[in-house]
Amino acid sequence: MARRPRTRVCPGVRYSVPPMPPPAAVPSSPPGAASPDPVPPIVSVALSSPVPLSRPAPAVCILGIDNGAGISRDREILAEAFGETGWTVVFFDPREKNTPPPPVDLTIHLESPAPHLLGLAPKDVLVPNPEWWAAMWTPLLARPSLHVWAKTEDAARIFRGLGAQVEPIGFRSRDHHDPSVHRERTFLHIGGASAGKSTALLISCWREEWPPLTVVSLRNDCHPRSNVTVLRHVTEKELRQLQNGHLFHLYPSRYEGFGHAQWEGLSCGAVVFTTQGAPFDECKAFLPLLPATEIPPQVGDPRLVTESIVSAEAISGAVSRAQSLSDREVGQISDRSRAAWQDQAALFRRRFRTSVHGKTRGRILSIHSPFERCGIREYGRQLDESLRTQGAEVLAFTHDQVDAIMDALGTGTDLLVHYENALIRPQFFKVLQKAKGIGSKIIFCCHWFGRSVLKDYRSIVDRFVVHRPYEGLSTENVVEIPLACPVYTPSDRAALRRKYGLPEGKVIVSTIGFLVRWKRIPEILDAILAQRVDDLFLQVLTPLSFQGDQTGEAQKVRRMISHHDPTSVRTFYSTDFRPEEEMLDRLCASDLGFIYHAQDTGSVSAATKQFVSVRTPLIVTNSTHARDLQRGIERVEGYEMEDVVEAIVALVKSKEKRESLQVDMEAEYKRLNMHEVARRYLDLFREL
């Protein structure tokens, strides 16, 4: 049966998967490789078909065999990176000789160049692993259309020395972090099928008195011992469980072009020991294995790479050091590991965006509300970060930092102003005047909009961005970009419930938002609990308003809850949870959400987008704050509390309907996630 290349569907990705004949036979699961993830549905779009974008999506062909190991990881990471910027992604096996790949704008050659496929696209990019480089390929680097993307600084140094056009974009591994997994002070080694990871040496020198060692390998020279477990095949889920469950990771590798297993260990917050020297000395989070003996490479060009053999004494030293670490020291190293992975991932995203799309015309001054606890400010902060990951240089200010903004203004500097009624200080107008005078482009992101905004700022603002249509305000200066939801990767809901002490045997219904009178949260909570649905648990997540509890709503909620069974309802205020990470985790642990507005709010609510980000089905009233949501919601016409309560109870009792809405919410997330919306802002700046 003919095989088709597989891709992971990522937020914003539009994939094209052309029919292919069977490639040359390769093992579907090479030695030591984790079994691939269950394949999600593929969005198949023929290259000749129209793509529903404002402009034609560029296409990239990624050449590389799906070997179930490093090259497969490289394919996956690059496909996600291209997908986040709106590219169409095609996979092609370079060993295929009979059928050429489809026409594309860019061809990526993984690990080694495919000479017969060079020049089929306007630009070729090589992403090499230096330890596998053969001298016969070096003359190809002289081609003007061939560029090298270096995953490490060592690779950049090597290929610059060969005369290549090198861009050091860095790289990243997958994020395997799962804080719900209990960690033991035991050791893990992912060896795969590679001889270069010194797996057999590690097993042979492991002592019985040391803590247990778990090895993942299919090599014939790797056998279990009394305190060494050797696993031959593991699923992706099992691999992540192992990486999070073992506190210490050991990798006496000879050399790595990048080192996915090592970086995945850092992503889990593990204590990772690996060979001293390139490329791992580029990251201070790795703990070096000393000493090591340098040898010529077993496969590649000996003039390019020096490999190292780690001694049994070095492994013994690493085990002794691991055992001597206190819990406090382990926690510090774990935090450093996780932070190093996050920094590396952010660096790769920025460099990748710059390499693919080029830089924006200059810096973007992103100007926010001065109120610390304002939802608009948090929204702007997340948008800034997504803009940075796509290659933009963003400097953040608040409206009252007039002098600092004036100093930062310069030729080629653009302004992104997050505006809501009465937030902009009167003296801020001179900032806009100076920006206009030096040719800056000004975009107002209007979280509140009206005719007065056009009247006051039309002469000075280039584009007003609104989150929903406004009747009578359709002008060429007004652009509709939906309010985005945070970028969030859902975790296992059962694990999150255990982590936060939420009941596992009930349907968790959550609501979120400020306690203000027109939301009538105390009354609707009381009305829901009065239904006495045994398998229902209410979770209320709310920041207190800017003025504290002046309206008395928080006191009302506390009094109401005191009359009900504490196993059926709990309220968490902003002092009880971190505003983003824990709040999203708690919403993700929910089965259903609701937002009750007793009136038409006239705006678009960021609270609704929190539920979209975690893909939790949502019940909303028919107010304008939710009119930009298309799927994944149960809309209640009007504002009658009884109708909302009835809809909540009906969905609590219908698991099938909740699951159907959750599938729809997945599609809504792809449309509204922050990376996708940030790309539209950058497109708007480029158009200006």
C-alpha cells in the first residue's frame, strides 16, 4: 500500500501532502526510536488549489527520511515553525528518483544535500549535522542559491570554514515537560540505534550499588543487568513519562549535531549530564562529563569534527555528584534546565522568523495600559511575545512613560498602541505627533471603539484594529483582527485535577472574570447549585477589580458559598493563583465553562478566549463579547439567568455534546491563537 508522508497539524499550519509512490524500504521504527505519536487528521490541500489566505501562502519542501529518530524530530520542528508563519509544508523522500517533488518556494535539505534536487526551488537550505558530513558534498556549498542553517555555533564555525553561506538559526527540541509526573532520583539514557551515544559503554560500567538506570535502545550490544533496565520499544507517551519520571539523565555521546534527547531532558527540568565539548558547552545548563578522550569521527570528515569517548571514571564521577546533590540544589539545577530550554526555543523562533521572512522595517514600540492588573495589559504582553518569536524587535512601554517613549522613537520605529477608553494619558498625544512627524506607522489596537476614537485620532493613526465589526465604522483605516487567545498546550486533564486537588469523579464547570455587578456571579452560582446535580463541581476563577471589593461582590460570593457543600464549589481569587499558567491549567482541567453577562457588554471579552485556549466547551449569553466566536460554544439567546442555568445543567448531563463542542473548540483555537494573530499584525505593518 502506498505510503504518504505525515505531518503534525499545528496552529496556523496549512499542509499540502501530494500523492507519492512508495519510498525505498526503511524500517518503520528504527532501533531505539520511540513509536510515533498517533497521527492527527491531516489537512490536505493540493498546491494548485486556492488557499484561503489574504495572499498566496508560500510553500516549502522538506527533504529527509522519516527515520523515527533525529531526522524525524528535525522534520517535525521545522514543519511546526513554518506552519506558525503560514507556509504550506510538503515532505519528500530524497531517495525517490522517479517522481520529482512539487514546485515550491524553498527546499530544505536535512542532514545532507540531495544533489539531484538542488535548484528545483529559488532557494535551497541545508540543515546539516557535521558528524555525518562527507567531503564529496563540500563543492556543492559554492552554489549561490544554497544556504546553510546551523543548529549550533560549532556547526556555524565548521561550515563557514568550508565557504558556505551560513545563518546560525539555532534549533529546539520538543517540549516534553509534564510537572504532574513524580520524579525519582534515578538515571535515564535514551540511546536509540546510534553507536555514537556510547550506550553499551554506559551499561557495562554501571555498578550494582548505584541507583537504577533505565536505557531505551534496540542495539544488539545492549543487555539488561541487575540494576539496569533496557527497553526496546516505547510509545511516545511512555517516553515522556520516562523523561519526566527520572531526575538524572546521562548522555556520554561522542558528538551530536544537536542532541534532541539531551534538550528534551532539559525541557523536563532534568539534571542532564553530557560530554564536555562542542556542541554542549554552548549551553551552561548541561553538566559536563569529565574527562573525555578525543578521537577521529567514525563516519564523517575527520578534518571537521572531533569526537570524544567518556571514561568509566567520568561516569562514576557524574553518579557520585548526582547522589551528593541536596533537594535544594536539585531544584535549582532543574529550574535552570527548564529556563535554558525555554530560552533556546525562543531564540530559535526569533532567528527562524528573521531567516524566513526578513526583519520588519524597524522596531515596534508596544504601548500598554499603565494598570498592572488590566486584562488589556496582559493581552498586549502576550501579543508582544508572539511578535518577538516571529522575528520582530519589540520594546514595551505604558501610556504614562512619555519621556521614555520619546527617547526610543526614531526613523523606522512603528507604534502599536493598546487602546481602551480613558486609558491614554493626555500628555501621550505628543508622542503620537512626534511619531507621525518622523514617518512612524501607528496602529491602534482598539479594545474599545467608537466614533470619538476616529474623531480624535484619525488624522494621526494609520490603522485602527478592532476585534469585531462596528456598524457605520467601516472605513479603509479600520481593520478587523480577532481578539486572540493565549498559546497553550493542553495537558492531561486527570493529571491536572490531581495536581490542583480538584475532584476527579465530577463534571467540573468553571467561570472566570472580574466580580462586577452586571455579571451577577453570586446569583448565578447560587442558582446552579440550587439544582442539586450530584456530579457537578463549580470552580470560580476571578481577579479582584482594580479597586478591590468596593462593589461588595466578593463578599456576596463568600457568603453564598458558605451555605453550600464545600465539595461542590470553590472560588479562587487572584491571590490564590498565578494569573496565566495556573489559571489556564485549572480551566483545562474543567469539562465545561460559562460566562454570564446580564447585559450587552459592547466589547469583546478576553475571558472567552481563555476557554478557547484550553479547548474547553463554553456557554455564553448573546452579548457582543462573544460574537467573534464561531464554534465550540453553546449560545444562550437573551440574558435570562434561568436559561443559562438550564443550558449548563443540560451539558453537564451530556458527555457526548461536551465532547462534540470540544472538537469544535480545537478548530477555533487554530483560528484565534496568539501566534496566528501576531502574524496578521506583522503583515499589516509590512503593508503600511
